[in-house]
Amino acid sequence: MSRAFVFPGQGSQAVGMGRDVAEAFACAREVFEEIDEALGQNLSRLMFEGPDEELILTENAQPAIMAVSMAVMQVLKSEGGVDLAATAAFVSGHSLGEYSALAAAGCFSLADTAGLLKTRGRAMQEAVPVGQGAMAALMGLDLDDVIAIAAAASVDGVCAAANDNAPGQVVVSGDAAAVEQAIEIAKEKGAKRAILLPVSAPFHCPLMAPAAKVMAEALGEVAMQPLTVPLIANVTADVVADLADIRSHLVDQVTGMVRWRECVLTMKNEGVDSLIEVGGGKVLAGLARRIDKELSAISVGTPDSIEEFLKGL
């Protein structure tokens, strides 16, 4: 069996996230404590207790989602003896999950990953005033259809395909008026559903250029180590190991499309037959089954699912 470990992105946050893992495993608590110290805030208390309106802020949600993934990885390593380099053929992550993947593969320290995601979340939020941007999921249309719809809607401002998540599930992002126009065009083109997403900024589109500049500076100041496991990058949907390339891809990712469907197919074409989603939620496992029904996909993010996964190794 050839496995890839994948790491979730924004949207998997929820009050109570990570609490069960922290209560069950001392090594998980240590991960949360290290991230709290690195950020100079009690992020773990916010994750465990809320309030929700603070947790969903992008600058909190991004490091919080990573924190759960890394806590689970530490449990797999400490309690189950999982050596990622010996267990996984590839790592990959959806949007901010790419940072979790890189941390798991030893590229970034835990503290640096937390700091980068705090900076990334704040920069993405500040790039566009609240209410001026929007994102929408267009269901039942393929990527080429959505790219054409985004181009047609761009007369009302910026509109671009932002996430190619799975067949028939593509997200557009941009100026609010243009995204609303894309919804109307998508309905005319036969979309099964076309709905605005509850997000605070238009991620992964050219409007995020100010945030990309911030991340170029931040990434230039952080130490990077060679990966123990190769990465499938969001913006290329291809294997990358060179550190300079990884840095530039992370900058490009802020404004570029997350090519998740292609990332999964790349892993499949490279011989992967099992995806292990590490962290909160089950979104990526669900997408994997829609992308290729032959792929096995499981989510590992609770004490019970950790125990079950370790038994199967």
C-alpha cells in the first residue's frame, strides 16, 4: 500500500477542535502549548472553548487548523511510532494545509509554521476590506466551464477560479459584484447549485496580491529544511522538493488557484492508493472519493480514529 498524508484547509475549524486529542495525549498538549507560546496568545483555549466569532477570524482559524493536524501527527509519532518518511510517499495540503504538510515533512519548525499562518491569515484579511470581496461554490460544472464563467463575470470586477476541489465542485473568488454575476451565469449554464460561501475575504484570486507580498517577505525570513517526504504543491499539482521552489509556490498560492483535484490525481498517478487526512474534519477524505472512487481515504483526527489507524498499520 502506498500512502499520502494530506492536511485540511480553512472551513474545518469548530469550537472544541483538538480538545479530545489534548485530553487523551500529553504529547498533543505539548504541541498546543508550543504553538500558544510561539504566537503569544492562548490559541488552544480559543480552540477548545471559543467564542466562535473569534475562532473563525482568518488569523486565528489558520494556525488553529494547523495546530490540530500537528498535534495528531505528534501522537502518531510518539504513541504509534509512525515515521512519516517510511509511511508516506507524499504529503499535500489544501491551501493553508500546505503549511501543515511542510511542517510534518520537517521543512518548517512548529513555531515558524504557526507564525507564518498567523501572518498569512492577517494579511489575507487585510488585503480586501470586509464586504468588498466574496467567494462562491459552483456545483455541477467542470473547471473549464467555471473558468469561462469567471471570465464573463469579470466585466463587473475581478473574478477567478479559486479552488478546483473535485469534479463538479469549483469555487470562484473576487469582487463581490463579479462573484454574484458569476452565480447568475452559472445558474443559466445549468449549475446544480451556485451559492455564496461564508468567508471573510476573497482568497486565491488576484485581489490577494498585497497578502502575497507580505508572505514573500515573511517566508524569506524563515529557515527551511530539506523535506523528508516530497510535497505535491497546490499551484502546480506536481511533485516539488526544492526549497526555493517551495517558497515561491507558497507565495503564488496566495493569489493562485488551489488545484486540489489535480493534486489528488497526481498522487494516484504516482502510485498512491490510500489518502490519510490528518486533523479536524473529513472534507479531504470526502473529496478524494469524488475525485477517484478507487482511492481509499480515511480521516484521522480523534482519539478513536488515531487508535484505529495505528491498529491497521
